Amino acid sequence: MPSADSKLSDSKLIMKIFLDTIGCRLNQSEIESMAREFRAVGHEIVATAEHAEMAVVNTCAVTMQAASDSRSRIRSIARAGVNEIVATGCWTTLQPKEAAALPNVLRVVTNDRKDLLVADTLNLEPSTFDLEPIDRSLLPGLHRRTRAFIKVQDGCDNHCTFCVTTIARGQGRSRPLADVIADINSALAGGSKEIVLTGVHLGSWGQDISTELNAGISTYPTGMMSLNTGFHLRDLVRAVLRETDTKRLRLSSLEPWDLDADFFSLWTGSRLMPHLHLPLQSGSESTLKRMGRKTRPGSFRELVAAAREVMPDVAITTDIITGFPGETEDEFSETLDFVKEIKFTGGHIFSYSPRPATGAARMKGQVKPELRKKRNHILQEAIEESAKSYREKFVGQRMSVLWESTTGFGEYGWRMEGWTGNYLRVSAIAPAPRWNEVDEVELTDLDGEKLKGVICNS
């Protein structure tokens, strides 16, 4: 049996490779790109670790739990019998020695080399890859998605005091527009029905484009803004809508300070999905200052009002951290009141998690874990109350649903689950699997965090 090094150096030896990821949509986008490259040189992507000869794990470090999950995932894959594991991602970048010490980890790839992971692992030149379309049906396993997550930006120049991602990902940098358009067209050619633009700091796309253009890295279509005026995410969105045939375009997380009221003028047709994920993190101005955030409750309120003026039924989801260092009862009450006022349609509530090398980890007034947990529960209830009220508004309406999963077959047919444009999760029964298809669905009833529906055009 060849050694690990000899196996990896022989690009002609076909391997079964398992790909796994923890954390954000950007990690998902990266793992899909790795799948394309492995396939391009003949390797097979398998659905489970038990059937793999090698695995790649894209780790996360945004919270202590995410870091723990990353370590656990690697150990689990090793127990499944995979003797060659490549660890990459944010946790691996922050803790490379700890990652290398985990069972069967053959190679540690930090984020600055992640784009070259496949080439480096197989000892190939990047130019070797003749990339296939990003086929929605061929990435097996738990991370099988109908939506194509397209990486348009990486890194972040913000200095939020709680965030370790900036340390792990480095400075913000935009991908050239031509590369983004090429990836989107490849995804569409592979059958994608929805494109999701993603990045660490998505709203900063374009801030460094002038330098790239001067270096001759990319060519931009007619109609883009000139070098003298700079670029903004709105220019990318307009270009995607103009240069591609995507019918459903969605934006991932957007920092509020990157947007203004004019940004929402982009939502003039049905192709751009009416869903905004705007991380608030706290509804208390004093807490936001300690966090190093560039937004305040007043400006956030105005931004939400501007979005709802253009899109009355827009879904606005958020992220909030509870128990941030120094958070008093009054500050927590301010956050709770603000959450109730804004009426978010969903969100992620995180109990503060001290991350290594961040400013917040060194702050005085660390809140006790049990109090963080209590406040988390209170905010979860407030978010769920407004989310339920939002879902109730759509009972009786017809909406387009992109089916993302088939959960089983029963007496009446296949049970499908998918998403509306405004990010409502819908379940319905279909006479045949409708995965990666878009149907008109009449929403009939609430079912916990989902809506039940009846397919109208099957």
C-alpha cells in the first residue's frame, strides 16, 4: 500500500474524497470549489467518511462551540477509517499545531493557502484544472444544496472587538467581477436555480477593485462605475443581473453601515430575493461602542424603514450577541426593547464566546455563562414571536418555492422542503421528487417554524 505522501503525489491514482464543512456559507462555497477541482482531475466525491480514502474539513472558529465542533468532526472522520485528513479553515489557521496533532491529519492548510489546497495536496499546477460546471446534483452528503454559494469577497478590515474571523481571514479583498460572473454562469450551467453571493464582509466588495484593475487582473463590462468614483456592492449586483440569466439572486449577510436608502432601489424586479440579513449584535448604543461596531440603533432603525418602504414584505433577519463583556441589565433591556420594535423575521442569538486574541476577551466585566444563557433564551423568545407573526401573514397566499430537500416518501407522496424568496421555509407533498425545482405553492397553515403548502402546478 503506498504511503500517504506517495499517494497524494500521484495525481493519476483515483481517490474517493469526503468533503465536510462547519460554519458559514463562505465555507460552503469554498468546499464546493474544492469538489470541482478534485473532480476535474478524476477523483470521486463521496457522501460519507466511511467510503472515503481522504477527507478535507473546512473548520470554523467564530465561537468556542464552532471550534469544538471542528475538532470533533475531524476526530469523527478519523474514527470512520479515513487515514488521510486535510484540515483547513479558520480554526485550523488560528490553531495549526493543535489541528496537526489531531488523529490522521496529514496536512494543515491555513486560509492564505486555501484556494490552492487541491493543487498543493495533489502536487499539481493550478492551471491543470479544467473546471466543470458547479452541478447542483453531484455534491453528495449532508451539504448537498440547491442554491449555489458564490464567493465574491474574503477577509475583513473591520475591528469588531468580539470577532476572530478578521484575524483568521486577513484583510478584505474582492474577487474580480469577471471571475464572479464566470462562477455564476458555471453554476447556472450546472442547473442552479438560485445564486447566493457570499463573503466575510460582503458589503465591502469593490473597495479594492481599483488596485486590481490597475494591475490588469480583470476586465469589467461596459456600464460599471469608473475608477474615479470607485465601486460598491450595488455595482456587482447590477452586473450580475445584467450579465447572467439567474432567476433568483440572494445576498448573504450585510453590515448595516455599508448600505444606504438608495441601495434598496436594486429591488425593482422579481430576480433579487426580498431578504436582508443585517447583523445588529446589540440594541444598546453603549454596548455597540464597546463592540467596535460602526452602526447605532438610530441608523439601523432608519435603514430598516428604508428597506420596508421599498419592500413592505421584506424578510429582515439578524445576529445578536448576549452577555457581551460589561453588558448591564439596562443595556440588555435596551437590546430586548429594540428587537421587539424592529420585529425581525428571524435571527441567530449567540451567547458571547471569548475568542483568542480579540479585544473583548481582555475586557473587564465578563458576564457569567449562566446569565448569558438566560438572556439568550429571552431574546430567542422575542425573535420567535415576531417571526411567527411574520409567517402568519402569508397563510393563504401563493408563493414560489425552490425545493432544497426531499425528506421522505409517505402514503400521499414525497415530502419536500424548500425556501420562498423571502426566506420562509415551506413543506409540501409532491407526487414525484421535485428537488432543485421551483413551484408555485399555496401556503395553507403554520407548522412550527415552517409553513405547510400545496403545490399548485404539479
